Amino acid sequence: TFMCDTSCGGSGGIVDIGHINLNIGSADAQAAALAFYVQALGLTRDPEEMTGSASMWINVGSSQFHLPSRPPTQRHRGAVGLVLPCSREALLQRLQRAGAALKGTHFDFDEAEDHVSVCCPFGNRMRLYPPSSHLLGAVALGMAYVEFTAAAGTTPHIARFYTTVLGAHVQLGGSDSSALHSSAPAAAGPSLRVLCGAHQALIFRESAVQLPAFDGYHIMLTLSDFPAVYRRLADMRLITRG
């Protein structure tokens, strides 16, 4: 899904990551979503959009999680990196308190050197970081990256799509992830970082592990030159309307 931002003078490229949309199955799952995203992570539910039981929009700085109450329950093939404006101690206390409400779900969490890894009640993985100049610059709350596990040998093709079709800037890396992001965990295979504005990124990491079938979730990107991208996608017959 794409939106247009003409403030960049039509120079092309990706301006930001707008949202990631993950179905959570049914209206009954909204309570678990509130317990995780609001009570455990300390984020806020959008007060103006999707305030009923059909869906929930969770604000993360200028980005969002969209959580519709419809099947199938969707799982992102990778991880989402979030920067949260709280101490690790406070975050861990909130996560521990959420354990009772989320018992019987996929929820769990574990500490790493520079982040806390969590799994949401629906099986989606996230990495939670404190504010740092390495992630989001001076911004203390936001979605720093969306990371995808990619099939072996695909990052050159993914890079060609993002550069030639979306006009994005990319950084190709080897198996050492330090060339891509100092706070991103190492990957066994080659990696690719697609820049989204000044401080966000899409990260693709090759893996030899067989990937699960794609279940239809999506992300939304804001583009600086939407008409040109639309024409290129139309020429390639890649435009779909839900």
C-alpha cells in the first residue's frame, strides 16, 4: 500500500513507514491486543480511527499497527523494531504484569544486550530499544524498522525492485549485519537495508530456512513521487485493489 507526499519535490524514494497491518482473527482478540500494545508496551490506541471492535489502530510515533478483527490471524515473517521512551526496568515490569492477562497466547519476552525481544499474543516478533542516536535519531518513540526474512539468493532482486520501481536508496550487506545497522542482530546470510526517510528502514535478511506461506498481511509506505511509481507498477501489471 502506498501514499503520496509531495513535500519532497517529487524526487522519488520512500518517505516513511506508515503502518503494518496484521489481522488478529476476531473481535474477541481485541482484549489481548489492548493488553499487549497499550498496557505492556505503553503505546496508545488512535482515539479517532477504528475505535470499535472491528479493528484497532495503535500509534507508534508517526507509524502505526493496524489490527483488524478478521481471519486469518496473520504473522509477519520477520521482526519489527520499536524505539520506546522508557527505561528497561519499567518496560520489563509492564511485560511481566501483562503475563497473567496473556496466558495461553504466544506472548513471551527475553532480554538481549541492547534490546528486549518480545512475541505478541498473535505470534509476531518485535525488538524493543531505548532511545538512541543509532535508531530514529533524536526521535524517542517510533517504528525504526520492519525486518523481513527472505529466501536465499533474493536480496539482489529485492534491491533492484526498490531502486528501479520505488526509487529508494538501498544498502547491500554481507553476513555481517554491522554494515546495515549497529543494533540489528546478525543474520546467517546476506542482508539488504532499504532506507525509508531519514531514520526508518526495511531490512531483508536471507535465510536457508523454509519460509511459511505468505498469509496476506501488508505494510504501508509513503512515497515522494507516487505518480511515477504508480505508472511503473501499472506497466508491470502489479497494481491490485482490495
